[in-house]
Amino acid sequence: MQGLAPSEIFQFEDFRLDRRSGGLFKYNGADKLEPIAIGSRALDILGVLIERAGEVASKDEIIAAVWPGIVVEDGNLTVQIAALRRVLDRGQPNGSFIQTVPGRGYRFAARVTRCGADPPPAVGGNGEDRGAGAPPVSRSATAARARQKSWRLIAALFVVFAVFGSLAAWIWDHHWSGIADTRPRFSMAVLPFTNLGGDLDQEHFVDAITRDLTTDLSGIGHGFVVSPNTAFTYRNKSLDSKQIGRELGVRYLVEGDVRRSGSKVRATAQLIDAVTDAVVWAQQFDSDTGDLVALEDDITSRIAVALGIELIDREAARPTRQPDALDYILRGAAVMNAPKTRKTYAEAISLFDRALTLDPQAVEAQSKLAIHLAGRVGAYMTDTAAADVVRAEGFAAQAVAAAPRSALAHFAKAQVLYAQNRCDEAVYEYETVLTLNRNFAAAYFHIGLCKLLLGSLGETIPPVDHAIRLSPNDPDIGFWYQAIGRAYFLEGRNQEGVILLEKARGANLAQVWVRAWLASAYALNGEAERAVTELAEARRLSSDNRYSSIARSIAAWAPKARARLETTYIAGLRKAGMPEE
């Protein structure tokens, strides 16, 4: 970190930042300095803010100083700021030391005293700085000088034991939590992929995949991805994963190979834990297209989406004794990486609420709360739909205002609009999400779903198909199948529709929509008993009596779609025994 000379010492309130010793200290009630356990990145950020105390430091300036030459998403800075606030603001009655200036950056608000560039303080019983050029410290300094030398030595020994005890506890906690090293979560490097084609002309194509994958993975929050220029220095080097991980300061390495033959490409990617040298995930991807650019985009996007799901599950599973906001966010995200039910929605929302309690400014927690509160309304998996929409709307507005370039925040806003049956407006927000993150598979699906509800059948299947291609093992795949199945059914392709709807039911038995549509399809096919069974299940799963009448069951559909519904879906529901009103 370049913004602060390493030997400078700063004091503010009860804290002392010593850049030479690389530590943050705090005076306790007995006028003793005690070390504060905090990560090196957070310390570097604090240094930048203190150096410019009273002034606004932009996010770009902080990231450039603390992560030089590394691709980092804004979310990682937010996580570090939250960690600093938890340490500095504990017990503070007058707001945070670190103020957020919306749209600009952060300002350090406390009064700061620069104590010079002398050696770090010898921490005695009175917390006195004995550096030769340092200004006197007001905390009982006169009384301290009058003490007997032997008592000073005894007090110093007690402090030394206290310091070592604190450090030992901190180290034990990190070992206990399974992350003894300080490498950040989601920190990774994409090593140059190997060209297996034997054609040197394909080397540029393979290198482009490596670079694009680096860019796509940088969109995963909470961490950073080493720049391609740095990663490419490891091409053809015989080093093990542990050594590369230590040298780059990353927890994960991504490596793989590419074989291209004409318009066909096969890529293999694997994720390596650079701490243990274990391969924790591997997958093969095939693509076939005559457009070289589209081929490259297809491969890199699918790898990035699959890796994102895997990384969230792995990091959420790491045990920790004192969870912070990020721990709860990751746990909530991991819960939602399973098929959605009333129980998973409730559990995830509870975890995101706990994250927001610890960090009320966490944009990701705000966004995910809005997404899943609105999501369970749209999936008919809540008994408090009106209240959920109100809460979701508030959280989404906060998230977009705080992070207008966040794809997740805009997806939260889109989900609220969808839950309010405002599909035209929702489509615009989903498209905004894709301009910010082209790999947001759920946004493609929801564009197709909204087009279905608006009666634009020709625009329904392509975006949903793209979502399935991007994330074929997605936990929401059942919802995606049923969207295409309903479109087929409305187009008169009943048998194809039933196949997809049954596939959707198998992927997630808790889906409400699919049961009603299967009831209609079975009734039209003359399978009365199966139709009655599915309709009864739709009514059982629904929380709002939506399937008590035909009028209620089609309330979310645009007038443009009603004529086609009348001859397909509604006709089947009538045969299954559903009343008009």
C-alpha cells in the first residue's frame, strides 16, 4: 500500500495506528495499549483514510492504493469497511468514524494526531510512548515517570503476557475456523489455459479465454482476481499450487485446457485449493458455433457461472466461531443454492436479516433480502405477501441508491417489480442487470417469464434457453423448465409441454405453478384422475387461494395473453373441475 509511509504513527480517540509495527492498538480502561486483531487489507484501508482525514477518498483511489495491479470488485472494499467499523465503532455513541459519502466514497471523521515517525511505543502500564521524538501522551504521563523502575518492569511484563495471550487467542480462532492464513475469501488467479490443439495459431484464442474468464470471475463479490498480466508470468513454470498461492496471496487457482477443432471447442476447467493443493471442482464444457467470438463468450460464461456457485457453497461451509455479516450472507446464499421451498426461503431471509443487523449498510444483504422476499411472493411460498413486498421494495431502493452499478441491486429492484405484476418495468431492470453482468442467468430466465406473462410467446423461449445453457445445474432449473413447458403448451405443443412440465416438477416438488399447468394438460389429454390430483396439490401448496377459481388463477396475465389462455390453460382447468369465480 503506497499512500502511507510505513513508519508513521497516528492517534485518534482511544486508538493508535502504528504503521511500522503494522498494528492497531487501543487504550483500555487501565490506560494500557492492547492490540486489535484485524486483517492487513483493513489496516491498509484505514491508513489511506487516516492520511486524508476529513477529506473524501473515492472507492477507486482506495482500491488502487490497497490492491495495486489486482482486479477487485467494489463489494470487497465494502466488506473491509464493515470490518473496520465493527472494530472502531464498538461503544461509540456519536456515529461511525468512517462516513459513507453516497456516490463518492468514504471520509474518516475523527480528529487525528500524527505522532511522528519514531519507533513504535514500548507499551507499559501507563500506555506511554517512549519514542525519542514523539509528543507526550496525556494519559497519566507524570505519574508514570515517578513510578519505581521495578514496578514499571512488572507492569510491562504483564502487558507483554496480555499481548501474547491476545495474539494466541486470535491465532487459535483462525486455526479453529479453518483459515489459518490471511488470504481473502474468493481470492483467486486464473492461470493460462493450455492449448491442446497443437496449432500455435490457436494460442491467441486460448489466451483470450483465460483473460475473459478473469474478467467474468472478478464479478463475483467479496474477493479479488489477480490481473491476467501477472497470472501469465506463471506460464510454463514448474511450480506447485501451494507455492503459486503463497506468492500471489490467493486461496484458489483456476486452470484448464482447451482443444479446438473447426467450430467445435472442448474446454476443461478445474478449481484448486491453493492452501491444500486439492482439486475441489472440475468440469468439461463443449461448444459448437461458427462465430469465434460467440464461441469464446459461451465457454467463458459457462465456466464462470459454474465456478461462482461452487465458490459460494465452499466458502459458506467454512466454520467460524464468531460469524460476521459476510458469513451470514454466504450462508444465506448457500441455502438458496438448493431447490426453493417455504423452508429454504425462510431460513435464507433470516440469515440475511442477521447480516444486515451486523452491517446495516451492506448492499449485498439488502439486495438479497429484497430478492428473496419478493421471490417467495412470486413463487407463492409465503403467507405474508403484502408485507414481504413492502420490505423488499424498501431494501431494493436502498441497495440501488447505494450501489447504482450493482447488478445484484438492480436484480432486486426487478424482482420487486415482478412481484407487483409490473412485468413491462421489470424487463427493463432485468436488461439493466445484463448490461452490468452478462452472466446473470436468472435475469435471462425472468425476461423470458415476463414475456410469457405479457403474451409474447416468441420472445419467451430464447432467453430461458440461454439461462439453461449458462447454468444447466442451477438450483432454479425447475422453474426454468416450467416456463418453457408453459410456452409450448400455449403454442399448442401439448406433448412437448407436458414433458418439460413433468421435468420441472421432478426438479422441485414445491413449485405451485407447475402443478396447476399439469392439471390443465392432463385434463385436456383425458387423464381426469391425474388432473384432479395435480390441482389438489396446487391448492395445497398455494398460500393465497389462487387456484380456487379460474379468475384468480389468471390474474397475473396480461390481456394480450388471455385469448390463447382461453383455448389451452383455462379450457383444461375447467375440465379439471375449477369454477369460474
